Amino acid sequence: MGAFEDFIDVVKQTETMQALLQNLEREPAKLLAAICREYELTNKAVPDHHLNLAGYFGEAMLRALVSANLVTREREDRFSLYGYKPTEAGLKYYKAMLKEKKI
């Protein structure tokens, strides 16, 4: 193993990096839940400005949900660039996680 790999191993073992890695797993579920909750209330795509997307990770999580076909990105009205609507699979995961009390 080289110096770079050693460095990565040392950094990954820190409490800060462990928390970051856990958040990378949990935050997409929270974002999916937020989209599904609002969609269930309105039966409309959720405008982008209703979502709490802080920085690069927020945008990356949203792109991951779209790439995984859990939400679709739609052109929205004049008040937002895009709207996000859960797919059938996204709603299925949302309801299952809600039932398991994971979100």
C-alpha cells in the first residue's frame, strides 16, 4: 500500500469522517422523505426551492435520487426551475422506511 492509501485509511478512521460517511447514507433517505411528504399533501411535483439542499452534497443527493429513479425531475412553473416528483419505487421505499421508523 502506498502513502495515499495509508493517508485515506487514517482519515477514514476519524470520528469526523465516520459521521460524514454515515450522513452520506442517511441524508438521501431524508431528502426522499421530504419530497414524498410534500407530494402526498399536494399531489404535485415539489418545487426545488422547497427543498433544503445545502451545498454540493445536497445537490449530489438529489442527483442520486434522480439517477436511482426514485424521483423524477420535471420542468416546473414560473416560480422554480424544477419540480421533483417521487416515482412509484420512491414512494414504496418511503413508505417502507416510514413503517420501519428509519426516517
